[in-house]
Amino acid sequence: MHKNITLLTIFLVVGLFGLAAQAKSLTTTAAQDFHLHQAADKIKHQQLAYAWGDLAYVVCKQPNHYIALQQMLTLAPQINKNQEMSAYFEKAIQQFPTDAILHALYATFLNNTGDQPASQKHFELALSLDPKLPNNYLPKIVLDSKK
């Protein structure tokens, strides 16, 4: 009987930890959605630096969040945040080195900042990781070379 109670206690504790982790995941997602919505609203009202803050929050919580990174790509040159953007990408790639879309986004950023050799390297890496990479992540130059 004592053994059964101990096993039941273990299952309850493990189950509670699982529920807590799931609740935290949902909370994080809700917070990310909130900040994405706030960023979109701030961009619409030309509050770009504040929008950057909301997007940075999302990327700090999930470094390979494609939507936030894409929005940051357009904001970075407008508010002189290219160096900070580069740091976000480097952190994300360090954590997710096999993420093809992340490499494609970083390649786009590098291309936009004029670093064509590094850009080409990351585009090639992205395509080697996922040869069927959706075309919306690839610039026209790369799409033409795939034909």
C-alpha cells in the first residue's frame, strides 16, 4: 500500500510539473502575441523605436521567431539598429544552427547591409539545410540561380 501511495505521489508531482510547463508555454505564446500586436500598432503610428522594443522582447524569448525577425529586418536600418540586429541573429544561429529559414533571414539581413560574401554563404547554407525552402524567404537573385 505504501508503495502505491509513493508511486501515486510521483505521478502527481510529474503531472503537475508537466501542467506547469504547458501553462508557462501558453503564457509565453500569449505574451509574444501581445508584443507582436503592439509592435504592429506602433509601426502603424510611426513609433518605430517602441515597436523595436516589443519585437526585441519576442526575439529574446524565442530567438528564431520568424515574424519578429522579419519585422525587425525592416526596422533596423530605419532606426540605426543594424549592430543590435546582427547580435540577435548571431545568438539565434548559435542556438539553432540547423534552422534553414533563420539562415535565409540572416542572409537577407547581411545582403541588405552590404555583406554579400557572408550573405551568399548563409543563403547556400539555408538551401543545403532545406532544398525546398519556401521562396518567400529567398531574394530574387537566389531564386534565379535555382532555375
